[in-house]
Amino acid sequence: MIKTVPTTPYADQKPGTSGLRKKVPVFQQPNYAENFIQSIFDSLEGYQGKCLVIGGDGRYYNREVIQKAIKMAAANGFGKVMVGKGGILSTPAASNIIRKYKAFGGIILSASHNPGGPTEDFGIKYNIGNGGPAPEKITDAIYERSKVIDSYKIADFPDINLDRIAREDVGGMIVSVIDPVEDYAALMEELFDFGAIRNLISLGFRLNFDAMSAVTGPYAKEIFEIRLGAPDGSVRNFLPLPDFGGHHPDPNLVYCKELYDDMMSEDAPDFGAASDGDGDRNLIIGKGIYVTPSDSLAILAANANLAPGYSHGIAGIARSMPTSGAADRVAEKRGVGIYETPTGWKFFGNLLDAGMATICGEESSGTGSNHVREKDGLWAVLLWLNILAVRGESVIDIVTQHWATYGRNYYSRHDYEGVDTDAANGLITALREKLPTLPGTKIGDLTVSAADDFAYHDPVDKSVSQHQGIRILFEGGSRVVFRLSGTGTTGATLRVYIERYEADPTRHNIETQEALADLIVAAQEIADIKGRTGRDTPTVIT
């Protein structure tokens, strides 16, 4: 039985960088989730009788919204829904399911690396048939529809048992509850030399993976401990919890301090890694060395041919604009394309589909390839393990050799979280207004050579995305970038990215903040961060 339920619009359902993210109590408002899901369906064409993938990261309110989405998919005419057991599907695993089974698209319930719990964050995003996040033309249509929606359709049948792998016909639609890990693990075995990694581990190589009580726990247990033979306990915090155990599931040095301290200790394992709430980000730490996401992208691209899935080389590398230029140097030496896009994985989709790029990455701990259309935390960890197994060297040796070959891009991101939204917008507006006057400006020993507001011209579909970040370039190749994050749910997050290139190997061991000290001062002065936000120091430095 299909019900048409009258509703009234909410004015705040504009998707951000990756879907709609709000606090759980916002989503619990009457018809709030239903409005957004119906707006998704109303913005699509040609899905009648097709398959929809639904899954999430297991955070609080995940199961309730999955039940709503299943019933609404039936009422709107989908022929089949595939949903992960327990409502669990990591974001890259969901992308793989969409692609492997040729689904029409998918609804992913996640707020990624943001906290979970009754008063914390929740999110809904739509992925298209290539497995990637919906492009702006679709998210814009969803938002426009959400502003005028007056009803939604939902089927009236009992809740689906999400804890049993089964296939049943409900409301004229097939609902298939699937093993969330099986297809993803099989794909990883195709891409990487599991035999070589198993052999490395059997020789005493120790790894420590922190799943952060989030979605990658079951995947990491199956792959690292069962298939690759890592000792029991190599995967910590492997049970997904609705509140992530009260922790912030963002794989950075602040929220993974215990792992970092272990990796810097005298008896450190050989390799440490972590992934975030929905499994699409990664943290890489070797014994005695933290690998920045920008360096990790460059090193993975330079060594990808050591893995079976990339043995014929890569077509090109794509990186988000704020990500360091380390990957550019690899692309130049390897004679492959390099593409600079706005922040947001959706911008890589066209390049991947067109075969122009093979490996992509963002400074915000996201790395991936053309195997799916999302960033993929475990993929990055497995490629690192494959490289370590083949080269037979430590992480620190591989990193220092990479710097000696390509030079080092000193790089850091300073986040000012929970800034008053008006103050943050005012800071960016003021920066835009002073852009024409900045070239030639001296700050200490630094001289501004150029300044702009980054705009992206997609080489595939020719679309243009404006206002993607303020870039301040200095003589000698250093730069500072300012942008507001689109992934938070409270206030605004101002991100400041600072970068300096150093070719001289004798200067590759300076502490990062020290190497960037004059640029940090310049960034604070140019943007008047303290004056406009009241903040003396960043909330998080990575």
C-alpha cells in the first residue's frame, strides 16, 4: 500500500561538499529525512524498476533512516534495493556495489569523519550510477526541489530485518540484504598482491590499524587478520558503534594520538594506519614518521605499478587544489597528466570515467583510484602494504628516498573550527576584495607574486565551478590557500593551507611548522584571522 503524505519544505536542505549534513535532532524533525529523500527521487529520471543501493556507516539514526529510504524507494517505483547487513556499507564499498551490480544509484547515510551520537552528526548523500557522488547539477536540483516539496510517497509494510542476509519481495520490490564486506574484499584481492603481503607479515612485519569504532572495522578484520594473516589484535576498535565509542572518527594526529604515540615509541610496529567514520579517509604512519596525505598521494602514484592492478602504469593523477604539489612532480617525471580540481571527490568522477586519471587524492586524508568512484581508506593502506612488501624497505626509507628524488613539499593545514559563520564569510569576502592589490606586497622576506580565487574548468564536460578557494602565491613557489569547509554541521570551519617546496636534500629534516613559520605569520596577517574570528590559534593542525 502506497501512502502520499502531505509535508512542508525545510529551508536548510542544501547539500554541502558531500551531501546533506546536520545534527541528528535536525534529521529527527517531522518529515525532515523524508523530504530530502523524496527530493532526491524527484530530481532523477528513468529509475523505474531499477536497483538502488542503500547503506551507511552505522552511526546513530542510521537504521531508522534506512527503513524510511527502503519504503520510499518501493513507493517511488524502484524494482530492487540492495542494503548492507546491519545497515553497514562503507562509502567505497557502496560505490563498488553500485558499479559491480550496475545499480541506478545509491543513498549513503553518513557524516563521514564527523562525530556520531544522539546529539551529534548525521548525513544523507546520493551517488549516481558510476558509483560517485552526485555532481552539482543534481545536488542543485535536489536543493531546488526541497524548497517547494509538498508531499512524499512511502510504502506501508513492516520494517526489514537488516541483521539477516536474505532476499525478499516487499511492496512489489525486491529487498536484498547483503554481506557488506564480501564484494569489497574480493575487489581488493584483484588489485593487490595478497601473497606478497601475507609473506611480509609472516616474516614478522607488524601492523596496527585503528578502525576508530567505525565502519571499516569488519572490513579490516576480514582483510588484515583473516585473509592476510596479521595477528589477532592488529585491528583495534573494530566494532562499529553508533557513537564511535564517544570518539571523533577523523583519522588525524589529534584524534589518533594513541596510535601516533605507539608508532613513535621504541617498540613501535612497522606500520600504522587508521580510517574514518565511513571508511573513505586514511592516516598513514610509519615507525618514527608520519606521512602527510599529500606526500602519501605522491608516493602511492610513484609506486602504483608495484601492485598487480596498476602494473601497466597510471594514466594520470588528479588532486584537489589545496593538496600540495608533490603529486605534480611525480606526474611531470612520469610523463602523465596532472589535474587540479576543487575540493570534493565528485570533481574527480569525470576524469576517472574518461580514463584521464587513475589515482586521485585530497589533503584531507582521502586517496583513491579508478577502482571505485569514492576515496577509499583501506585501498590506500593496502597499496602501502603492497609497496612495502615488494620494495622490502621501511616507510621512513621510502619517504626519504622519495623526497631525495622529487624534492619535499613542506605542508600543513590549520583548521579554525566552529567559527561564527558571519565572521568566517566576512573574512573570505574581505580576502576576495583585496586580491587585486596583493601582488607585490611584502610580508617579512616574502613577496606575493599572484593571488586569485580558484575556478575550475572541467576538461570533460566543460562545466565551470567558481569560488573554490583563495590562493596567495609567493615568489619562489610557496603558497597559502584559504577556504571554508563544506563538511561541518556547526558554525564554519576556516581551513588555511600552507606550503613550501624544498629541493635541497640537506634541508628535508626541518620540523614542518618551523619550515613554514614565516608563511604561517603571513597567512594570519593577510587574512587578519585573529581580528575577524577572535582566534589566536588553530583548533587542529595537521
